[in-house]
Amino acid sequence: MKNSENNKKKLIVLTGTTCTGKSLTALNLHDLIPSEIISADSMLVYRYFNIGTAKPTKKTLSKTKHHLVDIVDPDDEFDAWKFMELSRAVIDESNLNNFIVVGGTQLYIKSLIEGLTFDISKNVDVRRSILSDLESYGTVYMYSKLKEVDPEGAAMISSNDKQRIVRYLEINSITGQRVSQVFKMKSNQKIQNVDYIKVGLSIDRESVNTMINKRVDQMITDGLVEEVVELKRRYNTNIRPFNSIGYKEISLYLNSEMSLEQAVELIKIRTRQFAKRQRTWLRKDKEVKWFNQVEDLINFCTNYAFS
């Protein structure tokens, strides 16, 4: 924990892999601490993509305000830079002193606390060339190309994430640097007058995998297929949210490219792979304090908030 000063606002960063109860823990903390919740999830920013993103229910959102949920349309662009700007604005403009930052998008959390080194503007010509290669050679080839020029950056993202693959290759082409180097650069935009702690629940891999399987099955029961049918009717499937886990596989099923059973199993496999990537990132973050029991985590956070 970092030393807190009375004039500083406080962030409780609740992180961890997918399916470890972060959202419920955040709500429990919110009930105990006068605070605001800031979502740090790259998919929850999009409207209408609800079931497959495990978005809090409308009832929950109406009862407890979650900042940066449902703020952009699915065909709008949103990135870590925008998240940094909006999340810091929430903190600056609030009259409260405590904020619960909950989510598994580590780059968003990093951007909020440490800032991003610089805003690399998109280059139309470079992007057009990369998109042309993507169209010609496919996602697998472009991801392998990214792994060649920036293996660490490639490890940070899904091999199916077309938008980030294109963006990371674009940054490499524009700057001549690996994205992972850019993120490591000393930033002069670290958040000011804010103290923070990072906490998470330590749950073994087997238990997480079991919870992943249950969540995916529940998503199907809750109507994920029907949600994707409606979204496909309204939006082009080449937009970023459709490339996310759950929506991509159900789209393949609806296109008769696989059975529903195969799609469900593929969602489970890719979610487990995603959790593995999250664990790899989190192991490198020595600031996170891990707890085996949610009660201990909550007690630690409430003591911090009221200290």
C-alpha cells in the first residue's frame, strides 16, 4: 500500500482474471464504502453487447451507478487513451473520495494510474496497408507477423483481436518501436493527487475453469444466441465487439460454420486461454495484494478507505 495523504482521493483497484467474482465483490464494497464504481472492462463500454460480456444487469446498473458502462455504440472506436481521459474525469469531478475500479482489462487500469506515454495518431496510409494485408492474408498471419516484431505485445492480446493486431502493427510501423516498449516508457502523465491499492482474489486455475464453464452455459440459457441474432441484424459483424469471445463463436454457429455445441465448447476454451493471458500479466504486477478469502479482502479495503 502506498502512503496516503488526507488531501488525496483513493482508488481501490479490484483486479484478477475473468470469473473470479470481481463484480460482486465491487458491489459488496460499494455497500460498505461511500464510493463510485468505475468499470475497467474493454467490452462493457459498448451498448447492447450484454450477455456475452457478463455486463451487470439493468437492475444492478439502475441501483448502483457504474461509470464507463454502456457509453459508446458498438460501431464506435474506443481505446485505452479514451478510457484514461474519461476515468480520470470521473475522479476529478466527483465529490466523493473513494473509487472502486473493477475489471480485468489491465491496459485500462495501467492507463488510469500510470498514464499512457503519448497519443500516437493513426496514419491513414499505414493503416490502409495493414488492413489490406489483413484482408489478403488473414488474422492468423497478421498475428504471427506481430509476434515477430513484438512478441511481448502479441502476448498481451488475443490472437483473434483484429483491431489491436492492426493497431499494434501500425504503432510499430509509425514509431519503429514495439508496443511493449512504448508502454514501458517513463510517462509524465501519472495520475495526480490520488492514492491507490490493488487487490485481487487468489483462486486456483481449476476452480476458475469450472466457473468459466458454468458462466458460458448460463449465457446460453440467458439468451446469448438470440442476442447475437439481433446484433447481427443491426450491425456489421466486422466491428470490434463481434470479434470478442462469445460473439465470434456464436456468429460462426449462426453462419452454419459449426454446431452450437462446438461453438459453446470453443467459447469455453478461448475464455480459459484469456484467463491464462490475464494471469501472465498479473504475475508481473507486484503491486497487487492477493487474498484467499473475500472477507479478508473486503476488510482490508474498508480499513484503507476509512484510514
